[in-house]
Amino acid sequence: MWSCCSTKCAKWTNLSMATLFVALGISLVLEWEKTFQRIINYELSVCSEKTKGFKMWKETPIPMYLEFHMFNWTNAHLVAKDSGIKPAFVDLGPYVFYEHHIRDNVTFHDNDTITYLNKRLWHFEADKSNGTLEDVITILNPLVVIVANVIKDEHYLVKRAVNFFLEEKGESLFLHKNVRELLFDGYDDGLIDIALKLNISGFNLPFTKFGWFVDRNGSATYDGVFNMYSGGNDIRKLGLITRWNYEHETSYYPGECAVVNGSSGELWYAPHDDKEVAIFSPDMCRFGAPAYMSYPHFYLADPGYIHDVDGMSPNAELHATKMALEPSTGMPLHVKAAFQLNLLMSQMEGIDVLAKMKTTMMPCFWFAQKAELTEDLSVLAKTILIGKPAGVYTGYGILGLGILLFVIFGFITYKTGWKTASYRKVDIVDASQHDG
């Protein structure tokens, strides 16, 4: 009888495994990073409801907080009587709100974009705040300066007519309102009805009560209709806004400033060598009011703005906008966006409360939006970071094992020869025929 030789089997099995391991190792080393990156790019995109990126974007999982600091105008009654006195302010707060985002009416398009509405909800966090929503703040009367700004180019007689309505309604240069009214609840003012009845060309108040964030809490339509790239075809375009309210440009700014572009602020891809990033904010495109944005306390602004009022203390640590992005995926690790809203109080003949005022940029409030990566998202980020090099290193390990098996094959071949006998003859004796 003939039986298989174990030496030859071991040698050729070794060669087969060595070939397999080397081929697999080379494939992992050469292709793993590209394959892994394609998978990550797909999962980070929002091109499908099935991607991880879409599920996180559809209803933001990262806890966000909006901190308001209100500027209390402490000497308003003195300035109203004597324009030579410098307005003085005290920074009150923060008044902290938990912020949650939900995307509504999401529609996918063939050009790698999606259209959606952005619903934002805010809830006051008393334990994180320094003060209550009932705190009373003295502010520059927003409606007076808004109406005055609208009629600034009108005939003097029009200004006097508006002045008559201002006096009839008892409007003054300043007013006292609590934080709740100034932010989300709003307050009634007879001047709003009058302003709407004036029917001045280009003047359209989108509210019946005034408040900086009135009608916004829980509204899906207030922020407008957004169209942005989903990142499905080109991950580098992920989150870039291409249209707002179905338009590529807005009517609020001239030239390039009118173009709708930049990130939505929540979806990012790795900026790589970009020296700057752009953010599109619909909050910058409102009303036609003489409202201007700056960093808090006029940080990095012309010193003249700080000189014109008392109470400003710009501080880079407190007032700078900072954002940390994971460099390979663009995932935001920490975000702090801080901005200040200011109203321009302009001297204006014909409007008595403004006739003797010095034109001054008046701070109203500043806010900081903060968000940090949660623990579960942190684990996801670490997995992404580890996954790419881990696959390559595994490839090198498998390749090394394959090379080792080739060495073993060579050693066995050297010791036994290339044409080792494959079979040997075995004599079998029939015990029944054995006589003893």
C-alpha cells in the first residue's frame, strides 16, 4: 500500500500559505487606506438616510448651549439729556439655554445637494445661568433706531410726521425690559403697528411683537430654506450652503458679500491646507435694521468703538471664536462661536430723541454658542483615527508572516531537496496467515 508523504504536504502547504499571506498583505498595504477612506467618506456624508453622518445631522446629538450676555445701559437717562456724556454699560449674565437642532422636510436632489428646514429649540438652564429671565435690562430703544434708519433718506417732512407718531406713543431713546421679553417672548409696542401702517417702500417688519429671537423657538420656517452639498460625490463640499431661500445671492449686502456660500457651521470636512473657513449665517441677513455684528466687547475692532462707550473689556480668552476640527475627518471636537449684536444710534435731524445724539455704535448683547464632542462620538472619532493605520500595520504584519513562510519553505526545500520522494512502499502482513 502507498501513503502520502507528510514532508511534501507540509512544504507545499507552506508555499500556498506564504503566497496567500504575501498577496493579502500587499493588498492591505496598498489598498486599505483608500478603501477605508471611501467607507469613512460615505458614512460622514449626508447623501443617504442610512449614513452615520445623516443620522447625526438630522437631529444633532452633540449637546449645545447658547449663552447670552446682556449689556445694561446704566446711564441712559443722563445721555438722553446730555449727548456729551458717554454711554456706559455693564455686562450681565450669562443667561444659558440648551439648544437642540432638528432638520425638517429633507429632500435629496440628483446634483448631490439636499434641501431642508432647520428647526431650533431652546430651553433655559437656570442652574447654569447667572441671573434669571426676569432681570430687567435698560437698552437703546430698537424700534426707534430701526424706524429712523428706514426713513433716513426721506424728506424732512416725513421725518417730522414719524416724530409725531413717536411722541404720541411715548417712545423714548431707551426702555426697560426683562431678559425674557428681550430674547424669546417679545413685547408689544404701538410703534410696530404704526410702522406697518406707514407703508414705506422697502420697509417690512416680519413680526408683531419685538424681541431679538421672537417667534424662533421651535419654528422650522423662521431660518428659511437651505440647500447644501451632501458630500456624496465630493466629500470636500460636505455642508457647504449653495442656496438660501432658493437664491444664490441675498439682497442685504453688495458684491461678493451677497453670495450664499460657506459651511452651515455643523458639518465639516477636513480643511487640510485651507488657511480660513467660511460660515453662512442667516442671522446676518435680517430686517434692514442698523444692526451690526462684532466680536464681544468689540474684540479686534477699531479702538474707536471701544472709546465711544464705557464698560468694554475685550479679552481673547473670553471673546474669541474658536473651533477645533479633527484633521483627517473634519469632525468638530470643540466649538465656541462668540458674537455681539450692536445697534447704530445715528444723529438725525427731524427725530427729536436722536437730533442731539452723537452717532455711536451701541452694544446690545453678545452670545457664545458652545458644543463639545460627546463620549460616544469621541469613541467613533478614535475608531476612525485608529482604523486607517491599524489596517496598514496589519497588512505589514501579514506580509511579514508570508515572507517568513517563504523562508521556511526555502529552508525545507534546501534540506530535503526539490524532488523529495512523494510516496513510500509499506509492506502489510496478513496476520491470519502467520504461523507463529
